[in-house]
Amino acid sequence: MEYLFSYGTLQKSETQLKLFGRLLNGASDTLDDYKTANIEIEDEVFLTKEGSQQLTVVASNGDKIDGMVFEVSAEDIATADRYEPDNYERISVVLHSGRQAWLYLKR
């Protein structure tokens, strides 16, 4: 079992159903010392899925992002890797709850 923190589109039921074929089991959690930022997406494949605006996160002392942490399998992570735009990377973070989770953000 792994954990994936979502602050954006992966929280949507329709995105989960389309991507994973099911709703993910998750709970509210917080990512400390980060904030969200809007960016333009240039990845043509992602543009057809979600549109030209996307959220990313940037380090920021004292800020926090409320989101969801989902229980996922290694296969789910591989699926999410293929879903995210080309200029995003997956990093490991520790959430406010103490859970270690994967997080996607712009490179």
C-alpha cells in the first residue's frame, strides 16, 4: 500500500473513475510548507484531458495545502505517472498526519 496526496484533479470522482476504474479510498490531509500556483500546461495530450490551466505546488514556509491522501497500489501510481503532464514529477513528502505520500508537481 502506498499513499498519493492530491490537491487538484485527482480528487474529482469522474477523474478517478476514468483513470483507475474506481473511486479511491482517501482521507483529508494537509501538506505543510507548500502553496498552490496556477500554471499553463503545454503537454498536448494533457490539454485534451483537462484543459490549459493546471495547479502545481511550490515550497513556501508557513503555507499549507488542504487536500486528500489516497491509498493506492504500485499499479495505480504507474497509471497516475502516465496521466500527469510531461513536465511534472513525482516526489515523496511527509504530510501533516505523518503519512509519507507521493506528490506530483511541476519540474
